[in-house]
Amino acid sequence: MRIIFTRYAKQELEDAVRYYELEYSGLGKRFKEEVERAALRIAEYPQAWSVDRGDVRKCLLHKFPYKLLYSIEEDHILVIALAHQHRKPDYWVARDEI
């Protein structure tokens, strides 16, 4: 199934990649690769992860403290947020635009 990131989720990915790259050279690339692997797992098994809120599911990344929050749409997966697991966990709920 096709994966679509909202503009907010894309921005969160770019911000986290930049942050990790500043912390340690190459770490941003590794983070982005981990997000891509998680997205591929979601595309293959969209219902494998637990429900976080309503119809939104969460897929925890393996090596970083982030989760992909997504919904299963009729013909695609919509990634709503790439959220840090320990900072303001439900910040994305109040978004008025996806």
C-alpha cells in the first residue's frame, strides 16, 4: 500500500534528521533510513500495530525514541506525525490541518 506523509510529518522528519546530523555525523541518515524501514513495514502490514487514538495507529521505531502515527485510508496509508515518544505525546491531536 502507498504511504503518504502529511506536510507536518515531512517537516518533523526533516527537523529530526537535521538534529541528529548535528549531534553526530551520519546519525541523521541512519534515522531517516529507520523511518523508511518502518514505513515499509506499515505498508506491508498496516494493521499490525496498536491503535493510539481513534483510528490512528502507532509504529515505534526500533533504534530511536520516535513513533510514526498513521491512519489506514481506502487506498493509502496516511502518516499524520513523526512524534518523539517522550515529549508532548499527544501534541498532534490538536492539529486543525493535515
